[in-house]
Amino acid sequence: MKQLIYILFLLTSSFIFGQTISGKITSNKGKAIPFAFVYVKGANNGTSSDINGFYQLENVFGKVIIEVSYQGYRRANSEITVSRNENKTLNFELLEDQLGLEEVVVTATRNRVEKRKAPVVVSTIKPRLLQATQSLSMADGLNFAPGIRVETNCQNCGFTQVRLNGLSGGYTQVLLNSRPVFTSLIGVYGLDQIPTNIIERIEVVRSGGSALYGSSAIAGTVNLITKDPILNTWEIGTNLALIDGKTPDRTLTFNNSLVADDLNSGISFFGNYRNRNAFDANSDGFTELVALKNTTVGANVFLKPSEKSKITLNLASIQEYRRGGNKLDLAPQFTDITEELNHDTFIGGLNYEVFSKDDSKKFDIYTSISHTDRDSYYGGLGGGRTKQDSITANNAFGTTKDLAWINGLQFTKSFKNKDVLTAGAEYNHTNTKDEILGYNRLIDQTINSFGLYAQYEWKPSEKFTALLGSRFDNVAVNGNYAVGGISRNVDVNQNALSPRLTISYQFTEALKFRGGYARGFRASQAFNEDLHISSVGGEPSFVILSDNLKTEYSNAFTGSFNFSKNLNLLQLDFLVEGFYTNLENPFTLVSTGAVLANGSILEEVRNGSGAKVYGTNFEFGVSPNSKWQFQLGGTLQQTSYDDSQIIFETDGSIVGETDIIVDEFVRTPNFYGYFNTAWMPNEKFNIDVTGTYTGSMIVPLVISDSGFLQLNEVKSFLDLNLKLESHLDFNENFMTTFSIGFKNIFNNYQDDFASGPTRDSDYVYGPGTPRTFFIGLKFGKLH
């Protein structure tokens, strides 16, 4: 009876729909590929494969090209002729996209676009690379893209920042799922707080992005995309690392994803627990790596109310404790130096998107929020034991409240000639109150920003594309900044127009040119570096904004050639990119040499006379087959100030002490890069060799006895890692992965840390950890 019903259904379908094409989509290794997109090229007729890789495309007639795409695999197509009332079978075998040439990205234009076709260069860091480098947090894996360098800036608290195209962290807009919820406070420690097991990919766009994302996107944009529920999977993993062979760093992770049979809803859960002991590199009793406990949990949910609409919700909670300095077993006020922080952070986002019936129009409405409560301690006895030392130490406790709320809407219109119009509006509200009563320290800052943006992607031919856009921002900054009896107020309401022009030309199928100009700006406000407190000479060092701080502007120019080619199993990708960024009124941190009445040291943010950074990024990738993959990238660059810049200003209290003046940026090497090599002889075993290189650079060091600033030229570093991984599949629902390896094999690590209670805690450079042994285990339904 069931067979008869099935035959009648097929006959009825053939009568109603006419003709169909059906088949199965598999990888070149024979595995079924679920949820692949199958469509008639040049038409609106499309479908998706089911959980077993089968698809059925209905109402197809005549000579057509059927195309299949799936993230992580190369696009495939086949020409077929279907007669009236004819059903045909067409199977597809997809090759892996080892180098990610055909992956889809969103950061370039705020729309989904194939990476090779994007009008601007987008670099991506994917889970495969994060796993190869045994990256535990976002900060660990960001070095593996051209133009990016992540550095640690404090021995006492582990503050990290990302430098993009030679510019410090405040010049880079960090996004979470395309939303700017990374506030100045989260930016201090957030790169360390985001675990890699929640990351689907990281997209990096170098050069100015203010035309799309507003203030603070002068150097570029780093967009962290979290994992969406796609398949029914679960995974539990654990990792043990021994820093310098003795200091444990333990992690436990879990991921779970559930998707409805009709693919109209899904939910994924994730969690991460990390517990790292403090590490002392030079046996002086003070930390070089802080003690760290981090618990992160969250979920991503999607629901499709209709075929043309989708609601997504993402939630995350981060609880983190970190402590550095000395005598970690004592209460902080009884130590020489302690930085102790308790973070309680919530991040959430809600997005609704709807397409028109013909998919030519798309509306997005979204809201995102981040909120952080922080309890902090910055201080200690500073090596002394006087009554005043104890009074100061007992009053070094602080509290911080930080809020960001982003609301926006976006409209996208695709025209028949493939032109695309994108327009939108965005309202951002941030409020940060950071207070340490004992030091009379206050940052009370509110920023309200309203932006309107529009861009038009003009495609007069298959080879030429021009992207013209601009964003208008109204930014109101109201801030009170005080420390040690000195107070400053900022009350600024300004408008900024940020135009952008990009052109691209496809010389051949493999060779593409991209070039562009972008205007950017940074309003006068406290950035992440300003919310970090360092220790110098046993006393805290505070940053304050100067009087009448002016807005900083930038003009950024880029040009690149990209050669990418698929030839049977072989994939090649070569990129060379030139960049030039000119800064007007650049924000510059100046150590005043002044000691305040409360014993703290004052640093001031001032406008410089002008600066520029220019150079070349390059990247080369080759994958001869699915067993081998090699990538190499780097940056050659120069920086300079238009006029010599003061970074240390003497107060005249010491005979012979003079101002320190520089002509180029400090902490910025002229050359840095990375490489990764993967050998995957079969599905059960792989070896990864990865590494980063950091060239020599100038790093400031405060001499604790005198408080005088000294400029040191530090050596270059090669940080080489090795990982061996083995996979065992018991059945399709239970698999295990075992890994073992070393990070920083040659122990190429800083050997001149400042020591003792009066050290300059900011004198940190080079690789983040010394030689580290690790061992890991994962099990579950991993794929």
C-alpha cells in the first residue's frame, strides 16, 4: 500500500510540477553533505539538500546550469537539458575549499558576499586554524592574518590589544556578530575572554571602515562570528597546558547544537571553563602571566517564522577573575603590587531579517547590548611598609560599570543588473563609570552616537565593480575625568562625514585588482588603553585626557592584487596589498613625569601634529591536494610623525633629565608575519606546524629608581608551534580527537623583564608564553 501511495505521489508531482532534477551531494571523500544550496544559475529557483545529502529541484525546463554551494567546499555546477515531463538524476561531488577562496563573508559590505567577489580584501581565521595553533582564546589566534599583531601590555593584569596595520588597539573596531558591543572596557581584556570554541570564523578588513561602522574603525575592522546551529552535534573537550613545563593552564569546553527536521528552528549551547595558575618567569616573586579563572556560557537560537524571514538570538555570560603581582595568597592590600579584577559581563543580540518574495529586497532590524560590572584593585605597598603606604594600599579598591546598547535597521536592494544598494541607520549608547575613591580617580563617560549610512555597489560589467558609500555620524561625548586632584571635562557634540570609494577589476578569472580610499575619525574619549592602569616605581600610573582634545581624522588609501586559482585539486592564492594612512591630530600618550599628591603617576592623551603609516601586506597560500596546506603572510611597514613627538616630558625635578622625543611609533616592528603548514595524510591523523615572527622594535622602559623613560631596541622573535592530532570514529554518532604538542618550541621568550615591586609592568613584548607543552582530548558527535 505504501509503495502504491509513493508511486501515485511521484506521478502527481510530475503532472503538477512538470519536470524535476534530483540527486545526492557528497564530498570527494564520499560523505553526504546536508543543507547544501542547490539552484538554477541565473534564476530564483533553488532548494537545499536534506540531512542525508539528497535534494530535489522542481519545475526545471530546458537547458540550464545547476549550481551547488556549501560553506567550506568549492562551488560546483553542471549543465543539463530537461525535457517537458522528464525527471533527471544529477549527483554532485564537492571538493574541499582548503584555502577558503569561495567562502562567504559579511564584513566587507555588511551583506553576504563571496570572498573572492568582495570589492575589498577580507582575511578570515577559521576554526581549523584556531585548532592547529591550539588557541584557547580569541587573542591567541588573531596573529594569523596579514597586518595583525596581538601583544600583551602588562605583567600585572595581562591586558592585550590588537594592532592592525601598525596602529594601536583604539584604532580597530572589534565587532561581535557584526555589532560594536566591544566597549573600551571590554577591549582591555575581551580578546582573552572570548573562548575559541564559540567562534565560527573571524573576519578582518584592513584600512578605514568608518563609512560602514562609524568611529574607531580607522585601522580596520575585526568581526567575530559565533557558531550558529547547523547540524545535530555535541562535543566535550579538555586541554591541559604546562607553561614552561610546570605552570598548569586547564580548560574544559562543551558545544551542543540541535536543529529541527524541517530546518526552521535550531539552538546551540556552548560553555568554557579555564583555570590558569600564575607564572613567574624570572623568579622575583612577581607574575609575568596572571592567575586566571574564566567561565563562559551562552546560546545561539534561530527561528524561521516563514520561508522568507528569520529571527536570531545570541546570548553570552562571562565570569572572569584575574590577579597578578606578588603574594597571591594574601589579601591585595597586604602585597607589594596587586592587580585583581572580577568581571561579570553579559552580551546579547536580537536580529530579525525578512526578504521580499523575489529575494531582491532585504530588511534587517537589530538590537544588541553588553553590560559589565567590574570590581578591581590596583595598588599595594610598593615595597614600603610605612603608615602612608598602608593607607594608600587600603584605598586602592575600585568599581566599574559599563554599558553599550546598539539599535539599527538596514535595507538592501539587489537589482537585475546585479547592482546592490545598502542603506541603514544606527543608534549607539555607551556609558562607562570607572571609580577608585582612594586615588580620587574617575572616568564617567557617556557617548551617544547616531549614524546614517548608504553605499551603492555598481557593476556595469562582469569585470568591473565600484563601491561608493558614506556615513554621517552625530557623536555626543559627555565625560568627567579626574585623578589626584586634577579634573578634566569633555562636552562635545560633533558631526562627521566618512566617505568611501572602492573599485575592483577582474583582469582574468584568477587575477583581481582592488583599490580604494576611506575617511575615518575618532572622537575625543577614553579608549581601552586609557582604562588600563599600569604600575611604575611601585605606584599606579593613570591616564587622563588633555584639555581641548580634538577629534582625530584619517585618510586611508589601499591597493591590492589578488591571484586565486582552482585547478583540479590544486588551490593557489596570492595577495599583495599596499596601504597608506595619514592621521590628523593623532591621539598620543605622553608620560608627564609628574607624581601626584596621592603618589600616582600621570600620563596624558594629547593631539600630535600628524602621523602616517604605510607599507605592504602579503599572503601566499597553496594546497596541492586535500592532504597538504601551506600559508605564509606578513607585513612590511614604516611609521613616522610629521614633527618629532614628545612621549616623556620631564618635570625638571631631576638634574640632567630631558624630554624623550621620537620620530616613529614605539612598539611597532617594521616587519612581522606568520605561517602555517598542515599535513593530513588521512582522516585519522594530521600534523600542524605554525608560527609567528615579530621583528625588532623600540619599546619604552621606565627606570624605577629615577622614573626616567628609556627607549630600548628589543630583539626579534620566532614563535614556533607543533601539534599532532589523531581522530578515531567509533560510529557516526561518537568520535574522539586526541592532540599533543608544544607552543614556542625554541622557548624564544623575553629575558629582560623588569623585576621587583618597583618594576615597570608595561615593559612586555614578544611571544605571550614561553615553551608550553599541551595535551587535549575531545569526544562526541563532532561533525
